Amino acid sequence: MRDLLSKPLVVVTGKGGVGKSTVAAALGMAAASRGLRTIVAEVSARDDVSRALATDAPAPGTTFVERDLGDGLHHISIDPESALEEYVRDQLPRGVSDLLTSSRMFAYLVAATPGLRELLTVGKVWELAQPDRRTPGAHPYDLVVLDAPATGHGVGVLTAPGTFADAARMGPVARQGGKIHAMLADPERTAIVAVSRAEEMPVNETLTLRDALADDPLRQRLAAVVVNGVLPNRFRGAELRALEAAPPSRAVRAARTEAARARAHRSQLARLRRSVGDVPVRTLPFVFGDAGDLDGAAVARLGEELVR
Amino acid sequence: MSGDLLDRLAEKRVVICAGSGGVGKTTTSAAIAMGLAARGARVCVVTIDPARRLADALGIEQLGSVPHRVDAGRLAGHGITTNGQLWAMMLDPKRTFDELIEGLAPDAATRDEILDNRIYRELSGAVAGSQEFTAVAKLYDLERSGRFDVIVLDTPPSRNALDFLDAPDRLTGFLEGRALRVLLAPSGLAARVVGRGTAVIFSVLGRLTGVDLMSDLKVFFAALSTVLDGFRERATAVKALLADDATTFLIVTSPEREPVAEAIFFRDKLREARMPFGGLVVNRVHPLADEEPDADGEVDGLDAPLARKALRTLAELRALAARDAAAIDRLRRAVGDDDPVIVPHLAGDVHDVDGLVAIHRHLFAVGDERARLLSEAAF
């Protein structure tokens, strides 16, 4: 998975609760420790990535700011409203942009137009990933890691630019939507990583995600699947038989339970590997504690494990 | 609030299971429906995105907009006698939304104009709150049909619980909004009436977005506005149903940090919206045994390396159990449910009929039986 870090944009997708933000933060840390100027972008206002990066959540009103966390690592929390404001200011003369952004009607229309929030969000991500930044005075990044929204597998943010470019056909949105789409659809420039768990539903969702990516308008592939929380294969044949024969004390029940779960994990993992063919599948070990409470060093170790 | 799930559900006609994704919400909904049907009720469970194998287990392979009767024979072999009726439906939000439009459109031309609109076709799934609105609108239809004593709704896995409660308001709020009316107004006179600023905004929007997009949007919203009265009526009725005494919201969660935070957040939202809260179901719990294990007694008869591994496993599971106990404590206090329904983490797979039956056993246990089942599973 090391070649992931050679692309300008890595999009980390997956349903909520699979450890997506932790993986995004871990990849960001691994990249930064290799000397890449890296930014991890999150799009919900939940600060999951901040927590995984073991940094404070951004102060209110400063979310849409590229924060330098030191050692080449940066963080930004993107909200569509700020992204829109920035875009409009960039595209239009000052007076007109002021008029537009202060108009409640405009805000209303933007909020209600299907897919526009996704377009604005990913538009900012695209801007971050440009070697020649639109934002005045901003430095380019070597790598942008996007912790994609959990809804609809995060496919929405990936397909919105193409859909909009297609619907608009002409004008700036079509032109820029087309450019953003071209980057997202290009496996050389955008690596899409799915985060999953070795359980029935998450594996199904990963396969659905793969199919949705392969479809129009994106026609992309998964660069890798990260399976989180995999139990170790601790007990083997003779030991399992001894456990079955032993009186069911708590320790014996615990061992049997864990062995059964580990077996279920292995079979889901095997199903996933069979189904995704040549897409690399990496596993991360189950953490006996709350993955959300990992400290920075633990997240960094996960990152090293991923890019090893 | 306390008590067995059966007491909590007594006299309820609508049971809404809410919570974040990945906490076993769908399985819980199906197990509740199965339990109520076993006890003689005519029950319909509406789910959005069940595991394929669960859908297969219930015999609802097809996405659709009508309920299918679950063959009692599927459950009989697993010790469940269905004294009532169990119906299940896997909601196809897009198709159901289409049907809603079809039902509300004043004429065939308007209907086709909406359904064929490019924006609608490509993006209707993304119209703010449409999936949530579809689910509650369907719930309303089923409730009104009188075919069921109880309807159990497995809510869409929104990241934000608000989406679900606000969906009716947001959709109609937008359709009624000034922005829409201005957008729909003919140019010229209307533009003068609403003021120059607005005209400028639209000309700028047109430049920014490309003319075609604007006209597509205009057609989309124009056609949608013709179904506005129907939407408004529906939304009002749906809101009344959600707040009804015969409706109850169960918050389903697991003891993990994110779902717990979401559950607490959702409880606050229910309170704000004055929706009826029926209790908490905590899935995937590792129950914690009170007494510390006595190392020697635990591993009697195992050889030393295996004994060490078994004890280490027990220590890890007890760490998880302690974490879960702390989470449940936090939930109890924050949510205001002293006696939440606890379902232990089950060793087997829960996406088949046996899994449903196992969860059902814990959900529907009454009195001392609940504590006994939990202590059996405790580490």
C-alpha cells in the first residue's frame, strides 16, 4: 500500500463505525513521517479526525482553516457553506460575491439543490490537491487524505462533480466540475481506500461500494481495502478440542467465544478477498479498548502497519 | 422508565427503531416484529437496507414498495410459532418516492415531467431528506391501511438523526420557500416585483452554474411545486403520527463510543421535538460478571500454555465488558432509561433466522429471566 502515498489524493471511504477516520488519520501520519507535506480533510463537523490525530478540535468559527499540526501534518474541516463562500469570492467580483453570499435565498437554493453540497465539498478537496493553489498565498500539499462522509458510502462526493458537469454542460460549473471529475476518476491521481470490518454487513457494503465506483460516471477502482478490528487466530486445532472438552468456566467460555468470532472474521475476510480479486486487502488488529481513544502514537503505529 | 420490552411496547401501533448504522438496528427491528407476531399481532417490519442474508432468511429478496408475508414455516423450524402474522418489506426509497410523486401529480404530463427530469433522475436520492421522508410517508400509508396492528420501522442509517425527524419539514419548507417561488416566477415583471437584487442573483447563478443546469432545476422545482399541497398534507399527517401516543421511538445502540454519542444526541432531539421515547436497546454488550475470576479454578484441566491464553482472553473480554458497563452507565444517565434492554454480543452470526431467534430471546425475556440470561453470558 505504500504507493498510495505517491498519489496526490487518497479518499478514505466506508460506513460509519468501521474506523474510517482512524485510518484516514493513520495514513496522514504515515505520509507526514515520510517527509510528505500532508493534509487530512474531514467533512463532517464531528472532529473524528482531530480526535484520531490526537489534536484539539478546531475552535468554533475556525473550522475551514488549514491548521499546521507540526512535522508536515495538517488538518482541515470542510463545510459546504464555507467552501461555497470561498468559491464564489474566487469566481466573482467583490460586490457581486458579497451580494450573493449574504443572500438568504441563495443559501436556501444551494442547500436544496441535490448534490451541490457534495460538489462544493469535493471542490475544496480538489483545490487543496492542486500543485498551483487557487487560495492566495497557500502552499501546495504532496498528499491530501480525505475522510469521506459516511452517507451512501461516500460515493456521493466522488460522483457529484461528474454529474454536475454533465447537467450543466457549459459555464464555470461544468468546466470545473469536469476538471474535478477527471481527477477523481483517474486512478493515477486519486486512490480510493475502503475501510471495512470482517463482518457480514460491512463486507457487503464494501462490495457495493466497489460496484458503485466501477459504474458511471466514475469508472474507478478500489486502490485498497483496509479491514479493521480483525481478531487474531489465537487457538488452533488441538487447543480448540481441549477447550470444547473442558468444563465451561468463564475463561474457557471466553476462549471459545473469541475462537468463534475469530473464525467468523476469517471466513468474512476470505469472502472479501475472493470478491475483490487483485485489490490489496490489509488488516488491522482488534484493539481491546475503544479505537476512538487511541493516542497519537498508537494511530501512528497503525499508519506504519498500513504502508509497511 | 423501566421494564421489559413487552411492557414498553404494549398498546403501541408504531415502533420506530432509530440509531446509527452498524449497531444491529435492522436485526433488532426484525426480531421485535417477529416477537410481536409470535404473540398474536399482525406486524409489518419496514427496513431500508437489510443484510442480504437476513432478507433471504425472511424471504424478502425483492426491493419494493409493498409488504410481503413471511411464511410462518420459515420460523417454525427454529422454535418460533407465529400466532399472528409477520410481514416484511424492504423499502426501495427511489421507487417509493417515484410512487409518491405519481400519486400526487395533478396529471400525467406533470408526472412525466418530474420523473423524466434529469436532475430528478440523477439526484432525487440526494434531495435533502428524501429517503427519510419516503420512509415515514410509507409508514403513514401502512398505518392508515388498517392491515396491521403494529408497524416496526427500521430507520435509514442517517449519519445525523435530525435528518429523519426533520425530513417532512425540510422538504416542504423548501418547496414553500421564497427562493423557490422566485425561481419559478416568470421573468420580467416578477423580477421587477421581487427586486433588482434577486434578478442579479439569478443572472449570476446562471453564469456560475451554466444555463442548462438552471433551466433543468427550474423545471424540476416547478413540477415538484405542483405536488406541494399533497406533500404538505402528507408531512402534517406524518408528523402527527410520529408524535402520537401509540407511536414509540426505541433508540438502538451498541456500547461503542460513536453510537453512544449518537444515541444521546438523538434522545435530546426527540425531547426537543416532543416525540415519544420508548426506551433504549443496547446491542453487542459484553456483560461483566461481578466477581473477579479465580485464575486456578478457571483453567482446571488445561495445559499451561493453553491456560495462559485462555486467561489472557478472559482478561481482554473483561476489559471490553468494563468498557461496555461504563458506556451503559453513561447512557442510563444521559438518556433517562434506568433499565435499558441489553442484548449480549452473540458469538454466532446474527444474519440468519437463528440469529434473529437468539436476539429475540433476549429482547422479549421478562422479569428475572432477563438478568439470568445476561449473567449466563457474563465474563
